[in-house]
Amino acid sequence: MDKLKAFETFVSVATRGSLSAAARAEDVAPAVIGRRLDALEEHLGVKLLVRTTRRLALTHEGAAFLDDCQRIIAEVAGAEASVSAGGVQASGHLRLTAPAGFGRRHVAPLVPTFHASHPRLRISLNLSDRVVDLAGEGFDCAVRVGDLPDSSLISIRLADNRRLAVAAPEYLRRRGTPRHPRELAQHDCLVLSSDASQTRGWAFSEHGQVTHLRPSGPLDCTDGQVLHDWCLAGHGIAWRSTWEVEGEIAAGLLVPVLERFAAPPNGIYAILPHATRHTPLRVRLWVDFLKDRYADSAFWRRTQ
């Protein structure tokens, strides 16, 4: 029995909550994971997990053993990194997820660069606007934008993000620039359709008080990228995230309006399913890589 592989399998199953999730993370059949656990339990002479068709739970011995296994795996990874040729090298399968629009623009272009520094990695990127179950679906890290609900997951703030009203210069020359959020009622606002996933509205701050408006206009769409494109074409004022429009603002293609009423920023986060002190090396390096890139203001001013 490969003890380290057995320890890693046990930790993966215990933290992900199922044999199938651990199997997906390794691209093996669940039966392989089951055999490794059986061999480990037989070797130790104790039951580590209570497995039924509906649930999986740690025994008392399993909970104690989990802490020791996580510590051992982290120490082995650190020892390997300290002697790797060419510096710290990650290996294994890194499974990432991000929102579709943000991921296409600000995650996907970075993946090949990161892989070039860590060629022993296999990297899978899932782009989806649904909130995935990280542990249950076998993901190592998610990038999420906006306010986060209370959660047992680990969140690491990577950068600030603001939402702001923007318009093309041609639109503002034609229709004028609103000076107060109330004046949006006299403008063509490009809004998400009522049947789209909708937030509380456009947020503005005045005298320390944040208010939310729901402007209307002649054009709406369920797709934010379409609203962005319409805005660039001069069809109205749109409510967009800075991660979407900073490049166009820097290039003069869009102009922020009502900036003095800007609401406080929210964040861009890396979300992890495990406690940070037991995070695999490949995940720690990926998060550090994102933090470094996102800290560079020039990164956000790129136009696509």
C-alpha cells in the first residue's frame, strides 16, 4: 500500500464529503477510491469512515486521523517544494471555476501563463454563472465577484470591484450627462430583463446612505455582455462592474457618470473548500499568482 496516496485519498474523501467527488478530483473510478480506503482501514485496524448510500461520516478515530493526515501531507508538499529544481513547483490536477464573463476575460488568459511556470500541473477551468458546490463537485478553487453570503468556505479577497454607471461619449454628447441619480429617469438606461438574475438594482451613495434604484429604458436584455456592447455603441447608460469596463474607460471608449455618488466597493474573491493551513501547494500558488496579477492596476485597464 502506498501510504501517502492512501492518506491523500482519505483526506480528499473526508473533506469533499463523498467518494464520487474525490474520484472526480483524481479522474479515477469511485471503486478505486473505495479500495484505497478499505486497504487503509485494514492496515490501521480501525474504521475511519461510516459509509452508507446516503451519507458519509467520520468516526471518532477518523476525525483525529484526519488532522494528522492533513499535517503530514502539507509537510511533504513543503519538503518537495523546498528541493524542487527551479524553485517551488506544483503538480497534480488543479480544478478551477469562475463566472462565465469574468472568467473569460480575467481568469482564462492567466491559466496558460500559470501552467508555463508549473508544467507538471493539469489544469481544468469551468466557466459557469451558477454557484458550484466546491467540495461536492471536486473543485479546488473558485473565483467569485461581489458580496459573499455567510459560508463555511474559505474566502480570500483578491481585489476590489465597484459597480458604476457608464456611457459612451457619443451618447453623452447627444443626451447630456446626468448630475444626480434621479435624472436617470430622463435617460435611456440599459438594464437586465426582469426575468434575468437580478440584484437589488443600481446602488448609489449620498450622505453616507446607500440607495438602490431600478431604472428602466427602451432596451433590456438577459445577457450582461449584450448590455455592455449596446453601451459601447452609444445606445444608453449601463450599470457595469469595473472589471468589465476599466479598459474601455482608460481608452476613452466609455465615460463613468455619477461618480460622486459611487457606492462602496465589493470584492473579487478566491473561494477554497478547505482550511488554508492544509491547502494543497498547487492551490496556494494559484491564489498567490492571482493576487499578484490582480494587484497590478494595468491588468484591469486592458481592453479585450
